[in-house]
Amino acid sequence: MENNITNGELFDKFLELSDMGSVFKILSRFEYVILRKLIKKADENVEQNGRVYLEEIKNDLNIPMPKVSELIQAMNDEGWLAWKLDSNTRKTYIEVTENGREKCLLQREGLKKISNRIEKELTDDEKNQIFTSILKLGRIVNEERGETEAYFELLSNKSADNLNIISLLKPKSTVHYLKTDYFLQKAIEILSESGYTTLPVVDENGIYLGTVSDGDILWYINEHGMDNLDSVGVKDIVNKRRNPAVHDFDGNHTIINYIMEQNFLCMVDDRGCFIGIITRKDVIRYMKRRIESRRM
């Protein structure tokens, strides 16, 4: 982290993540942030004669290409940007027009009072601390944006019919589970080894019965002590209501409705035999990949 952050750098980062709509009279906050980034990038790309390519904008702003095109087209219509085609590379690039630079400068002048107060009232150490925090906040927002969008798409059940959720099944052979003839001492060891707080329970025929959690075991210890952990069976504490199973023939809508209520689903076949699990984390990741693929 460099010392002596300028008020301009701090203010620009602050604007990207803050809501200051009331002070933007010439451009919207988003328009201003984009124009500032484009002007800075154009001025830095001397070897490209001030050209900024669409792919650069997409990567710099961390937004999908269709959204980039929409924003650039709107600004082109306003006369702030010129949308051109490089005859050599056949790539589309952007140039900020004089009108765009003027608009950005006018808005910048209107924000100077706030910027100057930041410069005047904050020490270098305070500016560095805030700048570091803003960068960290921006990183967190960018990292979580995709998963949050995937979660809301999952929540809304959008496009459920087109999902291949069954492909996310972790087969029984690859996951930890408990058998009804295990004693609690062994159950504790398997829970600890698995890294999970709850595991499926099956009987001697492989029929799914329910789950046992570390909380179930702690409840038993609290009520009965630790003397019988090597003689009391998992079958005596299995919870048969907490994690209802889904069948391998259930539709996506059913699976999604259940996964919104549970961290993982236990799937069974038509005989009720446990065949594996689907985790909410894997579903969210799957949705996130679908969303990202639509942006390409």
C-alpha cells in the first residue's frame, strides 16, 4: 500500500461505492464514474492514441459485455463518447469526445468542495486507512456480486426448468454418512473427519432415515453424560424430520424449494435408498457459472 494517497484517488474510490445522488447535477454518479475511468485510461494509453477497447472497459468495470454495450451506446447517443471500429484489429474501441470531457470536468468542479474538505480535514494516515478499507470493500463486493445474483435467481426460481441440478449430485460413495448400528463415539469421529455439522443416516439396507448433527450428540451428552458413547447407537438419536429427502425423479422446482431451506439435500431412489447429496453451495456455484456464461 503506497503512502500519501491523493484526495483525488480517495474521492474517486469513495464515489464508486457511495450513494451521493443529490450532488450529481450534470451527470449521474454512474455516468461520472465511467467517464472518469475512460478519460484516465485513454490518457494513459498513449500508444493506443487514446483508444479504449470494449474488452478493457468490461474488465475494468467488472460488468458483463451486454451492459457495457448498453452504457456506451447511451453515452454515444448523448455525444459524450465516439464508438468506432479499428480497421486493423477489427475491434470496437471508444474515444471520449470533447463534449464528454467537458461534462466530466463540469461535474468534477461541482464536487470539488467535498474533495477539498477530504484533503483539508483528513491526515495522510487517515486517508490511507480509508483508502485501504474502500479497496477491501470493493474487492468483497466484486467477489460476492456473482454469488448474490445467483442466490436471488435461485430464490426467484427463474429458469428452473432449464437447469441440470441432478448433475450436481455427490454420489453416496463420495460422501460421509452414518449407519444406524454405529455407536455415538464412532459418529463423533466421522462427523469430525467430514468437516460437516450434520450427516445422513442409513439403515442396514441403505434406506435413508434422517440425519444426526453435532448438536444432537451434544444434546444427548448434556442429558445423559459421556459414559455410554460407546454403547448408545446412532439409531437412538437420529432426527427423521429435519432433512426430508428428495427423490431422483423430483423436478427442479421441488429440489430448489427444498435447497432454499436446507444446506444440503439427501437424495433417494424409488426404494428410499440413499444415493447421495446435493449441497446448496454447489447449486449456488452452478447458478453463478450460468450467469457468467450469459455475460460472455
